[in-house]
Amino acid sequence: MPSKLSQPWRVPRNISTWDDARLVCEAMKKHSENEKVALGGCRALRRCGLSTSDAITTVVSAMRAHSSEKLQRTAAAALAEAAPQRAQAVSAAGGLQALMRAMEAHADDGELQSYGCAALAALAADERCEAEVADAGGLGAVVKALAAHTDDVNLQRRGCDALASIAAGAHQLAVVDAGGLAAAVNAMAAHVTDAEVQRAGCAVLTSLARAAGCEEAVVAAGGPLAVVAAMTTHAADVGVACEGCFALANLAVQNLTCERVVLAAGGARAITASIDKHAGDARVVEAAGAALRRMTYVAW
């Protein structure tokens, strides 16, 4: 039986259903000018998983060759799913630049923007790629996506995750200056009932609050109130409790003014409530203990 590539002059049919990533890559390279092959190939590679550098490079090449929204969205999804395990390979293949172009060209496509934010979050979480994400304009792309798609809860989750990853490095001031702080607080206000948005928003504030020069901006933006509201609304959520306690701890340690704002917002009560609710969770107990130790006095 002839292989799918035994007649290379023929355009492969139903490539999206193929389950051999190596053959998919070969077909996409042989017919690189054919957008249908590229789209079907990206779908197949996404399903197979971009487990090799060749597969990642082939998807990025398809993004360079074909600008259609459908292909860019499919390829962005594939890169977003690959990036958590293969961040360096995605970066080395030019995936970051391809994602930036896709997000700029298709700003109205919320699904594509969501995948782009997810990919940027994973890339920025890798310390070897974090600076590149910031330098390539990833921060601005995330802030723009958050502002343009405020009702898209999936995008707001992923966008805040991306901001948290970028802010966890050495770019806290850049995040504040680019509007990332305001975007995170706005996301938390717009999606009060979504625990993942609240956790991700608290994570952004945690990273920003530990940077000298940013803590007052976090306070001015209503950060302490947003964190306490998240911890109160989602008292049963371990992730929110943990990130919320760390955010309040980082704010309280900076100076007495910040500490007083945290206490006035109900921070101490929220922290002790988290200890009561999650006494068996070591992460929450550690975060809450750190918060209380960093306060020079506790009044609740």
C-alpha cells in the first residue's frame, strides 16, 4: 500500500485526520504554498502535540506563509499547548514573533488573543524566555488584548496569567507603566465570581507589590480591596487564598502606609479566615503566616 507521500505532486487529502506528526510535517513542507494543507496540518499537529522541534518549526513556518485568521488561530492554539513544556523550542523557532504578528493582525479575534496570551504566559514563565517576551512587545500585546476583550473570561484568565509571569521577573515597573496593573484590577472587578480570574489577578498583584516603587501604585489602584474581595468571595478556593495572602504580605511589608491600607481593607481578617478555612493546606498556612509576620501590628 503506497504511503500518503508516495505521490508528492498530489495535494494530500484529509491531512487534518493524520496521526503521524512526521508525515504531517513532510506534507506541509512539500506543499508549503497550499493554505488548506497548512491549516489541516496545523490541526493535525495540534492534536498530535508539538512534541518535536520540527513540528514546532513547521507550525511557525505555516504562520509566516499564510495570514488567514483561521490558520493563525489554529497555530496559536497549538503553540499555546506546546509552550508550557517546550518554551525554548517555541522561542528558538520564532514562535514568539509569529504570535506577536498574529495578535496584532487579528486583534478582534478573542479566541486567537486568548491562545496568544496563554502562549505568552508559558513563555514568560520560563526564565530563559521571560526577557524576550517583554522585549518583543509581549507585555503590550497582553494589555491590549485584556482591554479589547473585557467580557471574555477565558482571555482575562490567560491574560492575567501572562502578566503574572512577566511581573514575576524583573519587569514589574514595566508592567505598571504599560497598564498591566490597571488591567489586572479591572479584570478582577469585571469577573468577581470567577475564581481563576481572581487567583490570576492576585498573582499579578503579588509580584508587583514586592517591587520597590510599585507598592504605592498597587494601593492607589485599589489592589488591597480587590484582594480582600477575592479572598472573601472565594473563601473555599485554595489558589485564591494562597495568592491573596502573599499579595497582602508583600504590600504590608513595604511601609506603614501600605500596611495601614491593607488593615483598613480588612486584610488581617481575610488572612485569619484563610487559616481557619484551610488549616490543613501547607501552602495557605505558609502564605498566611508570612502575611501576619510582616505586619508590625494587627488590628481586627
